[in-house]
Amino acid sequence: MDLNPPQSLRKLLAIALMALPVLAAAPATAWSADIKIGVPLPQTGGASRWGTFSLRGATLAAKQINDAGGVLGSKLALIKADDQCVPAEGVSALQRLLNIEKVDLIFGPMCSSVAKAMQPIVENAKVPMLLATTSDPEITYKAGAGGYKWTFRNYPTDEIRTLIVLENAVKKGSTRFALLAIDNDFGRAAVEFNRKYLPRFPAVRFSSTDFFSLKEVDFRPVLSKVKAADAQVILLYATAGDTIQVLGRQMRELGMAGKVKVMGIGDLVHPDNVKALPEVLEGAVEGSLWGPQLDNPRSRKFVEDYKKMFDGEVPSFLSYSYWETMHLLAQAIREAKGVKNDALQKALQNIRYESVLGPVKFDDHHQANLPMMLIEVKGGQPVSIGTFFSQPIYPKK
């Protein structure tokens, strides 16, 4: 097989590949009188499972809004693009959405590194970008009053989520921790935030710190080190959907299940994972914007509708955040009386939106002040153990 085709063929292949995301968006663009919403998410690669959860949440919300008459008489059309959770791919996807698809605004991306690469581009284009899951604090350090006027985020930052998880673990009596994080901006920032707040807890020590790639399949060397250091808790910060499955099975093989708890961020309390790894995930704690066990009528309705639309799948916190943020966006479009850029930006700045967990508004850095939850696996079931507000600490100017 020729792995280096001639230039003419390569050009044809490139054109065909560029067309694929457009074809994927065909069901959305078939609607009439569209408000075109660009949705860059990882559809392939190691973070694609999380991208699927996010897209499904947005899709459900758009369907509900459209079935109810749309927004100002128009339908919401989701125009998908695959950013692979890679900054360079994200920039390419964004350029296509802005210059070829001519979208009215950007909804996403999911990954912080991709969002940071997109910020100067949407700023130059003067197109609002509303983020529903990215959690790197630097995004909002630099947004709004920080400089980027067109970036908004409706999601807690890693800084406060990390602190809340650590505080909870210490309150439960843990003092010996192993840090394990994905080797990207999200994972490295989470490790640094843990170190930043370590002086608050004089009795606490971090016995080890390790990073892994999206495609990691062998955690045995790391787990052996954790076991030898007699760590009580693994503070895990992951974005790959299968990380907890691989890690959990290997913890079980090494006799660590039930002896070393897992806390942090990374689908730790999702029912599918808890069902597959009950002895490993009993006592696991995750900082999350939301959980399907939340006892709230609107939340329960969301779970029912999501499961009905997606063959019984239980929504993740990503699904919820994209669903809730899409409804927030629809309210902002109504209040702006359309998608004219300046008016929509002002509407987002001034919005007061009532979410499942409480009121949402944006601060001067365009970061939403909104509550978050801690969820713990108890008796094989994820339950909420409290709700906290996530207000980032901005660097002094």
C-alpha cells in the first residue's frame, strides 16, 4: 500500500476530510431559520467519550427549545466540529466554523487547552464564546476585565474544585495522598493547586506525584509506588473516559481496592463505573457541577428525558452542564432580541439565570458564580454530600 500518495490525491483527500464535519452536521442545518451555534468538541481521540456526553446534553437542550417553538421564532442549529481536545485541531475547527459555516456564536469547547487557543481568535472576530465545561482558572483570569471580552464560562474552576475535594478528604481524617493527573494543562494545574493549598494542612503530605497520557493503559508502576508509600487517598484528575476503568481494574489486581480511596475529578462516581468497580470506588468523592441523584424536579426531568433520548444512558455532569448552559444561552438570545454580537455579549454579562442548583450570574471576569456539589459513593450509590459555591481567586493586577 502506498502511504505517500501524490500531491493531487492528497489535496482531494484533504478536501474530503474537511467535508466530513459538515456532513455530520446535516441534521441540524436541515432546520429552517437557523440560529447557527458552533459546537467544537472532541469526537475522536482519547477524550471523545466526554465529548459525546457534552454533545448529547447540548442536543437534548436544543431539541427541547426547538420543540417549544425555538428562540424568537428561529430554530437552534448545532454545527459540530471535531477538535480532538488538541489546540491545533481546535483552532482549525474554529476557523471552519467562523469562516465557512458562518456560525453566530461558539458553544464550547470542552478542553481548557483548546479554549485558551481559541480565545484570541474569537476576540478578533468579536463572536461570543460560551464555555460549559472548561475549568482552567487562567481562562477567566484573562476574560472580561482580564482582557478577552468575548469569552464567558458557566462552570467552576479547577482551583476551587481542587481545594474543596482536598478539604473534604482532610476532614475525613486522611493525611497521606498520592497525586495522579493527566499530562495536560488541566492535570498539571490541578496538581499545582493542591500544592498551593498544602500549607493550610500541616499534617498532610503528598507521597508521590505522577502524570499519565490520554492513552495510558498500564498504571501498575504508579500504583506500586502508591502502595509502597502507604498512601490513603489517590487524588485523581483525569479527562479520558476509560481511565478509571483501567486504573480501577489494576488497583483490584494489586490488592488496593477498599484500602486506598480515589478522590478528585474524572467520572469517579458515574453509575457505570461504580457498577463495574464497586469495591474500588466505594468511598470515592468527586467535585462536580451536578449529579444525576440530585433530588430536584427539573433535574429529575432532565435525567428522564436524556435517558429516553439516548437509549437509557445516564447523563454525566458534562451532559448536564451543556444542557443547562444551552438553556442559559437561549435566555440570553431572547434578552438580546437576537444574535447581534454586541447585544448578545451585553445580555450574557447581565443575565440572571435560574439553574437546577440555584441562580447564575457572571462576574466582571465573565466567570459564572454558581454552586457545585461533592458527590460520594456510599453503599454502591453516588450521593450528594453538600453544595458549595465556586468563586475563583483572581491574580492582582
